[in-house]
Amino acid sequence: MKILHAMIRVKDIDASMKFYTELLGLKKTHEIKLDDCILHFLKGEDGDFEIELTQNFENPENGYTNGNAFGHFAVETKDMDEFDKKFKDFGGEYMYEPYVMDEAQSKIAFIKDPDGNEIEIIQKL
């Protein structure tokens, strides 16, 4: 089996596209228009895994609620200091500021996307 993509429902597609493309550097590859939504597919530089941002035409008034089963997904950066500057310039606030996790031989940080989904940023040391 090969993991292909993860789907995330978004309330504001413009804010989410800006976050995922400008901040995280993902590239939009294509979209699929359906009767009740548009599926926007984004890939990272390795091109092996996609995130599908689902833009439903009818959204809950307060957005979507994340359950307690899903924790986060992770993306890799080559340079945490460079990401940190970009994130702060973007106006972002960390859940957890960058720190070294010796057990994983990585520097990690946690942020949230515009819909509150948690994302771990990892720099391998």
C-alpha cells in the first residue's frame, strides 16, 4: 500500500491556499469540481504525497470541528531558522516554538493552519 493524500475540509479556501502555498511551499497540482465542493490538490517538493483541501459550498457557520482522535501531520523543512523567520513574517503564532528533540535527532515546532489543524515542522539534525 502507498499513502496518496490526506483530505482537510477548509472554511476559507483563500486563507488556506495562502497558508499551504506561501508559508509551507506546497504547489497546487490540480482541482476537481464536484456538485457540492471543489477539491484542491497540493504537493510538496518530493511530489510523493498530496494534501487535498476540500472547499465545500456549504460550510458550518463556525467552521469545522476537529475531533480528539487526529493529532497532527508533519512536514520537513531544511532550515528551521529560515522557516521561523518566514512564519513570523507571515504573522504566525506557534503552538510550540522550535526546540531540539534529541530522541528524534530533530528540531521541531508546532503550528496550526487557518482551520486549527495542527502541523509539526521538522528539521532533521
